[in-house]
Amino acid sequence: MKIYTRTGDAGETALFDGTRVSKADARVDAYGDVDELNAWLGYVRAAGPQTALSADLDEALTHIQRDLFALGAMLADPRHRIADRVEKATLGDTDIARLEALIDRLEGSLPPLRHFILPGGSPRGAALHVARTVCRRAERRIVGLTPAADPLAVRYMNRLSDLLFVLARTVNLRAGSPETQW
């Protein structure tokens, strides 16, 4: 199979149900932002020596990247046809609970926040802050979709942005990069 199809040369793309939409369609914007977020997480995983990112965090990020593929599939399937056929293209409450458990575990090792902090720190920590802002943008786009996206998608993205903030703080703490207060 060739990577190019030429079917998008007129500025349109197909959703999973075959519907042709503009590449500027809000739904395409939403799953495009999710794809960008996924790429940022790939960058975080690849940045610097692998020893600087503990195995547990690398595994968590890999799982989140897989979740984001599922979320993108959900967004590209407004009639929910793919979910019945492709189990890996679904998300559930257990996925949100997994994010919450990781937040709780990591927050237990962080100093309490008493001030706002400026995004930055180590290169990985800074990239996680960028990923957090991309996640928030994707969440806003998902909230604005018509027909509405599955409410679970919004909850997942909301929790994920919280986790990315905690991950940025954790990575910076482990790297010895102090937080800069605002």
C-alpha cells in the first residue's frame, strides 16, 4: 500500500464511515490535535538517554499513546461504527481510573504546590508542559464538536492534562531541575 492516495488533494478527507469532510472540519481539527499530542509524547519518550525516563513512566506514556490512537479513532467515527469491530479503538472508565491512580501515586512524591509554576525545567519536563497545553487545546476542540463527542473523551482529556502536569513536575524533580515560581 502506498502512503499517498491523492484522495485528499482537493482539501477533503474521509471519516471512518466514508463521509467526506473538509480538512478544516472541526472533527478533523480535534483528532489532529490529539495526533499532535501523541507526537509530543513520542518526543518525550525519545528525548535524551532512556535511563533518564524511568521504565514505569515510559510504560505509562506508551499506554497513553495507544489510548490517544483509540481516542482519535473515536473522533473520526462520529457514528460509533468502528468501536463494535475494533476493541483497541475504545476507551472506558477504567482508562480514566488508570490515569487518576497514576496522578495519585506521583503526586505523593512531589512537594505540595503553594504557587503557580512556570513551564520549563528539564527538556523532558518542558516537553511535557507543551504536551499539557496541546492536550487542553484538543479538549476544547472536542468539547465544541457537533454532533457531540462521547463524554468519556472529554473526561479522558481533562484527566490526561492533569496527569501531564504532574508528570512534568515528576520528571523535573527526578532530573534535579527546580521549579520556577510565578
